[in-house]
Amino acid sequence: MSGHQTYRSLNRPLEILGVERKLFFCLLLGCFLIFYIFEAFRGALGLFVLLMLVARTVNAVEPRLFTIIVKMNGRPTRFDPAKWVQEDHLLG
């Protein structure tokens, strides 16, 4: 390894239980709301465990996937001339 020993630790994303911290707090907030609204502790705990397993699996495959999906959502679609389909109602 070239460079300093702290290089790898400075560039790692901040994680809680193997999931990015923003996603972790979103999961925690969602499960708390389920508990608060439905008063079902087991349901909220089960949902939290299930979502944490899914998030950890996705994070192991691609750590930035959730960030990419969130940023991609607001972008307009681009015109692709190769996918052009002639519509009959425009021919008149």
C-alpha cells in the first residue's frame, strides 16, 4: 500500500451497523413511526431487522447505490433516437 495508513479510513463512508448513517436513521425513523402509529413493537422491530438485512446486502454489493438512486430520481430523461416509436394518432 502506498501512502499513509489513514488514507483508507478517511475515504470510507460513515456507517452504523454496516449501513450508511443517513439510511440507518431513515430506517430507524420509519420503524419508530410504525411503532408510534400502530403500537406494535414486534412489527416495528421485525420491519427494522428485515430492512437492515436488505440494506446491508445492498451495501455489500454497491455502497453508493442508494445515493445514486436518490440523485437520479430528479433528473429528466434524455431523448434516445434509437428508441423512437412512430405513433399512429400523429399521422392523421
